[in-house]
Amino acid sequence: MIAIYDRAAAGLSRTGDNILPLAARLVFAGVLFVYYWNSGLTKLDGFGLSSGAYVQIFPKAMEAVGYDTSQLSLFHTLVVLAGTLAEFILPVLIVIGFLTRFAALGMIGFVVVQSLTDLFGHGGIAHEGTLGAWFDRMPDALILDQRAFWILALLVLVFKGAGWLSVDRLLNARVADRAA
């Protein structure tokens, strides 16, 4: 009985190695791609960064300078520019499966920084239910519950790669063909 179970489990593991990364990318595309794309769009004003981008990323600093972006440092501008570019580039890389592990790792960092900004920069920590708590029978807290699932899907991509239907796989196959 155990041998039958072990053979079945081994088959599921092999199948999972192919399906799970693709499923994680499809879930990311269906749940988060448009979310991040629209968030990136809110940070643009014509061909430059909007003042709203600075408010979203540095809310307390913007308040301190009376919402005058010219009073912020080059550091602030570079962080806002990098964050805005990340909201466009990293999701596209994940969806097409190109540099997937790197892009997923970048998105994990982005989600962590986004969560900390939401909690401490925008004051979400002061509102009951925003942070949430694990093991509390309520699965809908904005930070701990929802973003834990986001990070779980991204961790699948970090550890398993993009899967069989991806640019990464296509490029790896070409490299292997040339090496042979």
C-alpha cells in the first residue's frame, strides 16, 4: 500500500513541478497584474512622475514639505522612479515567464515595502482589521492574510522557476541545444 502511494506521490510531484509554476503565474496575472499596472499608471503624469506618486510612496515626507515635490531629495525621486518602473516591469516579466525567479524575488521585496508603507506611512496600523492576525478565523485582512497569499504564489516562482510554458524555458532549451 505504501509503495503504491509513493509511486502516485512521485508522479504528482513530477506533474506539480510543471503545472504549479504555470498556475502561480496565471493566478498572478489574473489577480495582481492589472492591480500593479493600474497602480503604476497612477504614479505617472504625462511623461513624468506625478506628485501622487510621491504621496503614495513617501506620505509623511510629502506632508512635511507641504506636498511640494521640489523640496524632496534626489533619493526620493530615485525611489519613486524605481518603484514605478518595478510596478510595470516585474509583473510583465512574471506573466511572460522571463527572468522569473529574479522578477518574483523583486515582487516579494516590493510587496513587503508596499505593506510596510501602507501600515506605517499611511497609518494603516492604527485601523483595526488592516493588519489582521493569523489564526483568527478571519481570512480577509488586507495585509497579513491577503499579502501572505501573494508572497506564497511568488515563492513558488522563486523556488520552481517559470514552468514549462515560459520564455525562460524557451531560452534554456536553446542554450541546451547549442551546448549539444
